[in-house]
Amino acid sequence: MKLSYGLLLSALSALALAAPLAQDEIKQNVASGLRLLSLQDGAEPIWKTADEKLELMKTGTKFFDVTETYERKQALAVKKAKVAARTTYPTPSHQSELHGALNLIASETQIAYLSELTTKFNNRYYNSTDGKSASDWVYGLAQQFANSHDLVSVSKFEHSGFEQYSVIARIEGSTEGPVTIIGAHLDSTNSQDPVNGPAPGADDDGTGVVNLAEAMRILINFGFKPTTPIEFHWYAAGDAGLLGSQDVATKYAEDGIEVRGFMELERSGYYASGTEQVFALQADNVDADLNEFVKSLVETYADIPWVMNTPCGYACADHASWTAAGFAAVSPYEAITGDDNPKAHTETDIARGIDWGHAIQFTKLAVSFLYELAA
């Protein structure tokens, strides 16, 4: 579908009711180093200094940094893009084909990817040389998979105001059709010292990064030729206010790109000892119909059950950027909140702490999500 009916109407209504900030004010404040942050649904965004933004990151406060996308979102609201009818999602029906593809998934390759990603950089802070180098690393890995495949391309999605860029890999379909997307954020931060502190980011969100990479490798090596295109998105600056995913999702809305569904993989490598191993499906900032489809995928292709998570809150992960832009989005999570990884955003979030039997379940879900929606 092009845009999710209820979500877009809600987003457009909220924006239309708000008195937009003057362009001169925005330019002046940005020139002064201020950032425009949206801290809660339905409230006007507020200006914060760079240091105040860092303090929010240190305390784990979730927010959209809308500095670069505010005026674009206002323009979309005024434009009132035509809302498409809701789509329906299929019953899983490609078990025989997917059986072979899922059997190709290997923990060894994902372990190797994650080991390099988590040891090569002090952290992957979005506005640093290491942050850009991390984008280069992801781009290079995706390019390895894409080499010599005519239908596969890898591109850099540059953002204004910071060095790190997002990476988009695409496998063309036999028709233009709506695109199916899976995403993860590639940056990492230490909550005590976001700029300089060590942040291996193995689980947050290194597991999501390598889940996507392995899904891409598997589908290419399996020779999957989708009917409609599929994309893999690795986002810059997820921990800094969902900057990368907001920029990309807003661009897709501006360009009228049809998106059948978006799935964010935000951590997949941990669940607390003594708790049940599950997919914890996020309950808010998601499309209910697409969530039902994900449940059917889990029941068909995974070895563990799904449960509904507690609400993750405002701007909790990159899927919220797609929901805010009016697209259908979901986000399966590693565990019920509270049973998830306590080492996220610390220097101890290292590759040795990942449960690969658990993480591989999310790679299976990624492969089946793309295959079933795009075959």
C-alpha cells in the first residue's frame, strides 16, 4: 500500500492543527547550534542545545530530532497526500521454497560480521569519524553481496548536519510494485558519554545490522527473484533521535513511494535467564494488520512463539519514523521489556554476550518477511 490510512490521517491532522514554526526562526536557531526535538505525541517540538540533547540521550529519553525534517513534514501535511486504501497481507504460502533458504542461514557468518563491527570502532556515534567509518563498513559489506548481481544495488543516503550516512541495498523486482523493507540502525552510543565513551553496540543494534546482512546474503545466494522490490536499510543516528530513519521515511513519503510493509530489527540477541525465549512484538507505533501477518510468519517459520510486548513509548525505535510518515511498520523485539539486554549503551555490550540461537530466529523472520511479501 502507499500510505497507511488511519496513521496518515492522524499524522496529517496533528500537523495541520499545529501552528508551524517560522522559517526564519528555524534558520536562526539552527545557526546557533540548537536542535528541534519532539518529546511526546501531540506536543509542539521544543528547542534544545546540543548539550541538552546529549543529556536526554544519557538518561535514555526517547525523542525525534526533527531539526532537518520539520519543514518537510509540515509541507507534507499541507499537501495532504492522497490516502490509499488499506492493503491486506497474505497467509504464508511459500513454505517449500523458504525451507531451502532458511536452511542456508549460518551463525558463523553473523558472528564474523559482528566481531568485526564491534571491535573496529571505539563507538559508532553518528557525528564522528568512527560513525562515518561504520557506515563505510556496512556499505562495503553490502557491496560484497551485491557484486556481479545485476538486480542488486547498494547506495549511500547522505544526511545533512552530520557525517554518518544510511545505507540502502535493493533487490529489484520483476515489477515496480510496492517495496518491502527491513531496517536496523547502525550507530551505537555509550549512555554515560555518548560522544567519546566505548560503545561496541553488539546487541544495540549490531544484532539487527547483521540480521539484515545475513538475510541479504541468503536471498541473493538462494537466487530469490522477487516480483516486487525489497530493500535493506541500515540507518544512521538512530540513538540520536531517529535522524536517519526519519530522513529516509520522509523522503519516501515526499516521493510517493509505495511501501507494502516495513519491519525494524531493534536488538535480537538476548533474553534474561529463566525467561521464555520469544519474539516480543511491539504494541505501539505499529500497524495492527502487519503485526498480525508477522504473527503468522512466526507461527509458520520460527522455532519460538510470539508474545505482545508492553508499549515501547514515544520514538522508541526506527519503526516509529515510518509509522509517523504514514507507512505500515512493525518491530519484533528480543524480549519483553525488562527481560531485554541490560548492557545496551554500555561498554560491556559485546559480541560474547549474544545468544546466537536466539538471534538466528530473527534472521529467519527477516528472510520470510521479505520472501512472503515480495514473491
